[in-house]
Amino acid sequence: MSEVMNDKNRHLGEVLTEMGRVIVAFSGGVDSALVLKRAQEELGDQVLAVVVASELFRKQEFEDAVQLAKDMGVQVYKTEIKELENPDIAANTPDSWYYSKKMLYSHLNDLAGELGYPYVLDGMIMDDLDDFRPGMRARTEAGARSVLQEVGLFKHEVRELASQLGLPVWDKPASCSLASRIPYGIELDKHKIEQVDQAEIFLAKLGFAQVRVRHHGNVARIEVTPEEITELVKHRDQIQLKLTSLGFAYVSLDLRGYRTGSMNEELSEEVLESKLAQ
């Protein structure tokens, strides 16, 4: 480990030690897993992993997160939120991400108060500063702490630390709300969420680990890594049959390949700059 990495890791330990007792919003991804692991190392049994079931995230992600926290020997608290009951979230505007995170952090703060934990931690990292992340505004308003961001950790550093600590998710691909597959302005509902969820599960079973199915009404737009595009085309008949059975009339392949935040490409530069400034 480089001296810079050592310094950041040491600083992270100091920040956590000062807190004494924390809740970690645990998604099962590498970022929150690193927070949970380091909190456990510094604070022992004064750490609670809160795993939140959501209508907008895959059920398997919730179950995997619960199991990982248990495997790590951390106390787990399971809970849920119902985003689609909030009209500001269901409206699926760029601000809906803010309202979704606001609901999450509010729920976590309520739990922290009830259970006697003075701090709520999340897994945001330095890379999150470079994209449209309305969740940061909700986090700041809620008073939650992004300790990886506070000590200046980037994704590649997080993965390196996680690997050295023996976390099995150190190389896990990033996951995101299933709502991110649906264009802004198209109202969210359980049917659309289920369509993209089942389509992506099917493609993952075919061997495509990094995949997104973007929902454009009756059109499904598939994103895989550029290296896997040729392989995906080999399965086109299977994919067409499955996705049309889910209710899509047309199935397309995005030749630019998989990329995070591709739905944000639809935002005008002025809107995006305004949101990034918030």
C-alpha cells in the first residue's frame, strides 16, 4: 500500500474512532462494505449495519447485503422504504433522486434516534463529486457523514483497500436504482421497474455481468461493455424472445456500450450545471 493510501486509511480510522457509535447505511457494494469493515475494526460492536429494502432496487441486492453483513460479524437491522408512494419520487424528474435520498436519510435518522446512534454513515466517495448526485444535498441536509469522501478516497483506492481487507465485494460492479433505467419525465411504477429488473436478471444469467436495460416505452435499449457487444449479438434470438415476453415491442443495442449515468445525457447542459451546483 502506498504512503498516500496508508495516510488516508489511518485518517479514516481516526475519524471513525472519534464517532464512537455509528449506523452504516449498508448496500452491500464495495464502498459501504469498506465503511462497515473499517467501522467494525475501530468500534467493534458499536456498529450497526442498516440494510434498507426498496421498491427501486433489486431484491437480491438486499438479500446479498444482509448476508454479507452477517458474514462480517456485524449486527444487522433490516428495514424498508416505499418510494413509489411519494409523488415527488414517482414523477421521475431530476429532483426525484433528491427526494428519494431525502426519504432514505430521514428514515435512517429516525432509526438512529430510536436506537441511540449519534452518527449515520454512507458510502459516498470522491468520484461522486464528478456526476449528477442530488443525494449529496439530501445527505448534507440530513447531517449524515460520508467518511470515505471526508478522507479523500477514490474508487480505485476503495477497491484496493477492500481487497487488502479481504472483502469479497472488492471488485463488485457498481449498482444503481432501477429507476435510473427510465427516462426523466416518464412516471415510475412497479410494472416498469419489474420489466427492467427481470430483463437485467435474464441478461446476467447469460453471462453479462455489467449490463443495463434502459426503458424507453415499448423499446428496451441494452447496454453492455463494448467488449461484450459481439457476444450479446450471438444471443439475440433468446434476448428478443425474453424481452418481448416482458412487454417490450422492440429490443435495441446501444453501440456506445455500458456507461454510468447515461440517462443524465438527456439533461441539457444548463440543467445539469444547475443540479451539480446544488
